[in-house]
Amino acid sequence: GPAPPGRRAQVRRAAAVSPPEPPVSVAMATYNGRRWIAEQVDSILRNLGPHDELVVVDDASTDGTADWLRALGDDRVRVERNPANLGVRASFERALSLARGAVVFLADQDDVWEPGKRDALLAPFAADPRVTVAVSDASLIDGEGRRTGASFMATRGGFDGSLAGTLLRNRFLGCAMAVRRDVLEVALPIPARAPMHDMWLGAVAALLGRAAYVDAPLLRYRRHGGNASPSRSPSPLRALRWRADLAIALLARLPAVRARRGARGAVR
């Protein structure tokens, strides 16, 4: 039967205190990003629905980035600021840990989302519960926004989301990725020996389920001298060490992977 009046009031109060889970979270790390962040944040917010969220962790910027974000006055934007500069990996890890959405997108401060990116990257998750990570292609632009390439994935020989393919050559580009939030329960904290946060998240997601690829440039990926991720390929020795470090880190996380795979299988 219906809940008594006192119980209904408790439920209403709980709902007021705990807002519903957002369908989508976008996790972003910023550091001295005022030059490009306005265009990027505008492109993201134009994609998001009214109940989605943009979670930004600012890594102790000195150029007013955090103040600019807080002044936006958009309830979907949540801004946290590191008390000291902790680096891109720690900042992304904090942003990911704060994300409440069922699907979590990663975003850099200096790219530009194309219209429709949110919905196009969400579609594989809705179509197949086995999909744990979705990745799209991206066009390439320079610091001034000039187009320098039609396809990031073409520069990587096409997308391969398998673990073997990732160990051979990483194609998991963080700013073009989204993961189910239960992936983060296994992937976080990011191990110190994981080469890059996006490579690590993609590899864990691939172990947990299936990687889906959307063959369309859903964002403009900006390459310039200040990027946190390297624009040149690593030396063969460093690449080999990265792959060894990734494999060792994944082996250490296998018990958690197996437990989560069992839970995902039970749900399906």
C-alpha cells in the first residue's frame, strides 16, 4: 500500500538532499587553461542535457582558470581546486572519483567537442550492456584552431581496443573516450606504474567488457607545445617499458577485474 505520510515526507527530504544520479558526467582536469577553455566548455555544455554534469578539478592554476569556471553560474559545472599542483594524472583521478554519472566522459581543457558528441558516444552503451568503453575518432587542430589532420586514428593505424592491440600501440585517447562508471570502481586508484591514465582506463575497461568504436571525428583534438600528453611517439625502449609496466599493473588488478566481471555477468 501507499507509504504513510511521515515516510513520504522522509522520502521527499531525502530526494531534496540527494539529487538524482546524472546520466552523464564529464571529468576534466585544468591547469592554466584560460586561452582555450571558454571554447571547450561552451562546446561541452551545448552537448550536455539539463541533468548532466561537468566535473572540473583545477590543478592550482595561476591564470584565473578556476575563478572563470566558478563564475559561469551553470549548475551543471562542479569545480574543485587542488591546494597545490599535483599533475595531470592525480587531477584526472580526482575528477573521475567525483563523477556521479552512469557514463563518464573524459575531456581536456583545450579541445572542442563537435555537436552530437555526447549522444553519439552514448549510443554503444545503450545498444550493448557488454560495452564498457566507447571511443571515437577526432580531427586534429593546432594552437590557433587550424585543422591539421582529418583523423587521429589514421595516425595510429586505425582503432584496436583489444588488450593485445593496446599493449602493441595505445589507441585509447582520453578526450575521445567514455566509460561506464563501474569501470572506475576497478580502475581507481590509477597505479603509479601505469604509463598514462587513458591507456590504463581503456585497458581495464577492455578486460571488463567490450570496447566500442565510433568511426566519426566527434571532437577537434588540439595539438600544441603545451599538451600534457606527448605528441611524438616514445622511443622503442620507453614504449617497451610502458607496455611492461601496463601489463604488471593489470596483473595486480586482476582480482578486482574478475570480481567486477562476475558482478556484471550476474546483473545481465
